[in-house]
Amino acid sequence: MRVQLFATCLVDSLFPGVGEAVVAVLRACEVQVAFPLDQTCCGQPAFNAGDWGSSRKMARQTIEVLEATQDPVVIPSGSCAHMVRHGYLQLFADEPAWLARADQLASRTYELSQFLVDILGVQAWAGVPGGTCAYHPSCHLLRGMGIESQPLQLLESIPEMQVTRLEPDCCGFGGVFSVDQPELSSAMLARKLQAVHASQAARVIGCDVSCLMHIEGGLRKQGLDVRCAHLAQVLAGDGGGLR
Amino acid sequence: MSASFHQSVRRALSNPVLQEALDNNAARRKAGARRANATLDDPVAVRQHARAIRQTVLDDWEPMLARFIGACQANRIVVLQASSAEQACAHVLEIARRHDVRLVAKAKSMVSEEIHLNPYLERAGLKVVETDLGEFIVQLRGEPPAHIITPALHLRRQEVGRTFAEHLGMPYTEDVSAMTDVARRTLRQVFLTADMGISGVNLATADTGTLCLVTNEGNGRMVTTLPPVHVALMGIERLVPTVEDLAVILQLLPRNATGQILTSYVTLIQGPGKLAIADGSQHRYLILVDNGRRAMHATPLAEGLMCIRCGACLNACPVFQELGGHAYGSPYPGPIGSIVSPGLFGVAAFGHLAKASTLCGACQEACPIGIDIPRMLLHVRHQHFSGGGGRRYLRVGLRLFGWGATRPSLFAAAQRMAALATSLLARGKNWLRWLPPPANAWTGSRHFPPIATRSLHRRWRQTQGLARASTNGHPVDHAVLRPSDPEPAESPSPQDLCVQFTQALTAVSGEVIAVDPSQIFATLERLLPPDRGPGLYAGQAGAAPALVGELNRAGIEMLQGQWPAPSDSLNPERAAWGIVWAQAGLADSGTVVLPSSPVGTLTASLLPPTLAVILSQGDLHADFAAWLAAGGKAELKGSPMVVLVTGPSRTSDIEMTMTLGVHGPGRLIVLLTP
């Protein structure tokens, strides 16, 4: 099996270690990984902010890059995968030629945990045993993509790993929302940080570095020692944080 | 982003009373809806069915509306159409003038808020009194409602106590039931003397021309029963094709609005009271309000017209939980309000509301109709941005980012420059504690990671495709286990229905007593207090005269439940308790079905503080749909008004504290006879 990795601009620019972990995890599953080098951003930030003109440009570029092969596309992010699978269809609703190409791409695009569990059939993971973590179900992953059990199944299968499931409440990131509505965003983050604190977990695990960056940024601001990590980092046996 | 909205956000976030109330609301309502939805055999199937029903309205709107109007007219309801808010208000005033109206008793109606009806009527010299407890409170305070279901959500009992002390002349109290009692007595006089009642319409059926009102306190019943004139205001999208479809939606509306299987009262109006002694208002008008709805139907926001106004999306929304309803500056707040407000009143005025969301999707998940609110929020944002809306630095920043991101080598160069800049700002720390404006909007409450000096692209290039990437773990494969199919449900026996009915009614504070028909008198005598006062009854033929004769012989004065009363001595207002005969019972919700009658069943079941209902076990049906199928639909068509009564009158409008007996009976006893 061979896949194309779409790493996302945040992983590329801010958390390249997450990208390395994703590659390692896929290879551990005997999957060959291609990384098309012309990839940048899927266009989601602009799409969500209403700048569909800019978003279409980025989406077209992403479609072109990922049309190099017909291999499945794996994205280590619920929200970016949601953009490719659903957002593009709304973005190109009035452009039939691009809509057809977007639809074709959408049909072979997967979020990482979805790909591991639903496509590869991975049932459990023999990772580095032990530890406590709180799992944050990110919104676009959970509600947009309908991915609920897959990451938990992998996480909870790691020997002696204690997993607390955080309530499926938004962390308040929301892309541009976090700086356009800083007060609201911070109030929502404060609730999430309380829940993290109450879980007494050493790490917060999720499938979206955007939310994890938001949560860890808040944890650090409050001087707390809890750190965040992407699911791929846990599976790769990396005991550290996002970076 | 409008500056005033931003101020409202700050005001809401810095109001600890509001924050506590909103947290309370979200916790209680979400848990209530979860519990109530779990009582459905197949909640997903019911939701899909309800969505399909509401979809047919969008697909077949004008013909359905025409069928509905025809059915209403056949029911002798006067139908008026209003294309604008102004026209709708003018229609109401014209009706008021025609009937020489001075006092208006008003039940809760979102459309009336939308068209600003109260100030319009007040300017014309009419007195308009809001009779829903929450609406009554905010009207006294001169505020708009803060939530579409719970108007006084934002107030604590102390504030309500002060408002009542100031406006109603009662001593200050923090006792919610004492406050409710004063409201009951104040508003009772309004109901009895109002010249006109105004209500909204939750849903209406195109086949039977039924106007359905879903209420809990009993004020909705009062304003449609006691005043001689009733005007119903209805948005033209609030239709379902048939009364059977209504039964489907009614499985979801109360469950998702208030966590109830059915609200205390579901009023089904088919027309005005037909006789000289009416059991329901003699004149009924329906005003169908467009006010932007047809225009909205032609846009990508059309799906917003499928809303049934349960408020579940408000309760589920993490942003609403921080803001409350007032900050939205629209009669329609919250997630659905951020669609409906720009959809009806324009993106220029309300487009900014769509940005008060993280697109988390909790609204769509909570919506019983599954309305894709996030998709439409995105559309509104696009329109808002295209119209030049939004912060300037974000507009420029997004365009610049888009320009760079479509030029991969330039993007890589920009990454390296940003990495250098942020590493300087980080001053050796892992994460940035401060960023210059406007990026300090982030660092006010969060640290920010510096841009990586070696992006994933660079690492891939420099390491031959991350050739040495490896894990400290590996995948394990197992056989897939599939859950077995659930066993099919069996149809319930008559005994099951009795048990189910009793459990359901008891759960909502109603009382059920199984009695032999010969023991009804003895049971009533035992149940009713010694200083019981006169009773009010309404029963036709059959059992009623015998029982009433027995009561009279025992010295218990019995009045007939007619309104207006033929004479002062027969005034049903004097009655301390009532007794009526139910046409049917609904087991799933513990509901009794009461039709209007020439002897005043609805009046008798509404005015006294205690109500006894006699129900034969043979008249029990599994649910509303089963009753409709077993002849109920014909009964409905032949009756100007049918009320489904589920437990005592109730309210949670003050601090979500449950109080029984607001406007309708506070005690409900069902005598279940074999």
C-alpha cells in the first residue's frame, strides 16, 4: 500500500516532528509514504474566514498536487481532512469541472486514525506502555468527519495507558476566530483547561495540532506542566510534547 | 465585526450572574434533551423522518401553503397575509379596531418579537400584556427575551423579586413560588378581561388546517380560549403537510426544547368556538407573515427555514453559553439565529453574527432536524467578507497568505523568514509569550510556538524522505467483532399501556388512580379537601349527570364550565376544582386528550387550580400517532379545539426552578376506569 501524505501547513511550519511521527507510524504499518513537495495549505483558514477567493486558489493548488497519483491521501488533522472531503464540495459548488476533481480527491482522502483503523484494519497498538493522558475529541474530527472511536481505540489499546475522555466541547480555537474573537475564544479555552486539569492527566492527546497548539498555548500561559501531543507521536512512542 | 457586537461580547463575559445562569441553562437543557431523546425507540430514525417532513415544505412550499390556507378558511379562520413586518402589525391593529379592543393578552410568539408588534400596538393606544411568565418579567423590565424558550434566562430570583416588588406592589421576596403565585393572580385578571388574545403558532398542518401551540404554563391556552378574539401570528414556513407529520415533529420538539416527552399543553386549533356558549375564542384570525422568508428560500440559507424553534442549538452552543441571547441583537439568537437573522434581515446588518462561532458543529448535532448550520455560517461569512466585512488586518493577511501559499518556493522562503523572526522574539524560550499587535490577540491568553527552523519540507529533503523515521511501537490486528442486531419491539398490551401511562404521568407530577366507575364519587370525596368550594364540571351525556347529581346531593356545589359565564353565580372563576371526561389517553407521554365541547370541557380543565380527569382504560393509545390512526384524526377535524394535557401547568422561567400551577391547574389527577 502506498499513500500520499498531506501534512498540513501547521505541521509543516510549526510541528514538523508530528509529520515525522506520522511517516513513522504509516511505515510501521508497511505503508509507503509519498510527500508531494509542492503542498502548502489546503485553504481552510481562508474558507472559514469567508475569503473564498483566496481559499479556491489554495484548494486548486492542493487538488493539482494530490492528483499526481491516485493513491489514498492521508491527513493528520480532522479539520483539514474535513476541508478536503467536505469544504471543497461547498467551495466549488458552482464550478462543475473543479467540483468533479474535488469529489474525486475527497473520495480517497482520510484522516490518519480513520485510515489506520478503517482502511488498514489496525485494531490495537503495541506502543510504549504506561502513562496517563486526556483525549480531546476535536470538533471537525468528531462531528464533521464522524470519527469518534478510531483514535480512542488505538490510544486505549496501548498497554497500561490510562485514557480520560474529555467532554466533546470545543477548545475555542476556530482558526481566525481565535484572534477575531479573542475574548470568546479565551473563555472557551479556560473551560477546556479546567477539564484538562480535572483529568489529572500528564498529556493531552488529539488528532489536530491546531486545537492542541491552542490548548498547550493556554497551559503554558497558565504555567502548567501538562503538555499536548498528537496521536501519531504517541503511536510512534515519542514521550514528549508537540515539539 | 460590528463594534457594538464586540461591546456586547465584553459585557456578557464580564457579567458573573449571566455566566452562572448560562452555565446552568446549558447543563440542565443538554442533559434534559439527552434523557428525553433516549426514551425514543429509534431517535435517529425519528430525526430523519422529521427532517424529510420539513424538507417537503421547502420543496412544495407554495402549493402546501395554498392547501393550508384553504383548510383554515374551511375551518372559518380568517386568514390574512403580510409581506412585511409593518403590514403584519397593521393587520393586527385593524382587527383590534374592528372588535373595539383595548386590552390584549399575549402569549409567547417569536414572530411578534420579529415584527416589533408590542410597541406598534402600544403607540396606537392599546394595552398589551405578555402572559408567559418569562416574557411577563422581561416586559416589566423593558428588556427583550434572552432565549427563545427561556426569556428571563439571564435573571436571578433576586432581580425578579425586585422587579415584582417595584411593579406589582408585592413585598420583596426570593421565594419563586410566591412570585409565580402573584404573577398568576395578576395575569388571571388580564385573561378574564382581555378583549383579544394573541399567540404564535409552533406548527400548522396543511391537511386539517390545524394550528398547534406547544406550551407549559397554560397562558397559551388562556389567550386562545377566554378572550372573544384570538389572533395567531405565524411565519409562513412553520408548516407540515399532515397531522400525522405533526405527530412526528411533536416527538422531537418538546424533547429537544425542554427535555419533556410532551409539554403540559399541546393546543390543536381547528377553528373558532362554534356555539353561542363557546369553549374557545369565537373569532379567530391567522396572520401569515413572510417578512423575508420567500426571499430567504431562494438563497443557500433556505435550510434555515426548516427550524422548529426548539432552541436546542442555543443550549448546545459553546459561544451562546458565553454570550446569552441579548448580545446577538436579534429576536433570533444563537447558532440558528446567526443564519435566520441575516437570512431574513440582511447580511449587512447581521452577517457579523456568523463569525461568533468556531464551526464546532455542536448546533447541527443537537438540532432534531439536523440543519447544517455550520455550512450556512460559512456561506454568510463568505457573503460578509465579499461585502467588505471583517477586520482589515485579517482581510489583508488572508489574501497575502493565499497569494504566498500558491507559490510553494516563496512559501518555503517565507517560512524561513518567519522562523528567524519568531526565534528572535522567543529569546531562547520554547514558546513565544508575546507577539506584537495585532497578533497579541493570541498571546493575551496563550503562548505561541515559534515557526520551526526546519520545516517538514526541509526535513524531508535533507533526509532522503525521512528515511530513518521509525516507531517504538507497531500495529496489532484482531478479528472484527460486530454487535448483534437488536430484537424487534413487541406491540404493547392494554395492561402495558396502563402501566406506561401511569409511569409517564407520574414522572411529570401528575397523579393516576385506578377506580371502578361506581367508586368515582367516593374517590373524589376522599381526594378533595374539606373546604373544597364549588366544583366545575364538563361532561356530556353518559356518566356526567349521574356523578354531578351525586356530588350535588352531598352538598358539593357544581357549576358548568362555560365561558363567558351565563351569570355571576355560575362564574367558573369561583371553582376550586374541576372535573372533565377525557376523550383518549396517550400512554407514552401520560397525556389526556380533551376536546372543546358545548359544555365547556376546555374552560373547566383550565381555570380551577385542581383538575380531575376521568379516563377509560379502553381509550388509551400508545401515542399521539396511534390515536390519530384510531379515529383521532376525524375527532380532531370535527372539533374546533383539542388540547393534549400532560401533567399540571408548570414553569421553569425563574432560575429554571420548577413551579407547578402557573396559569392552568397545579394539580392533575387522572381517574383511570376499566
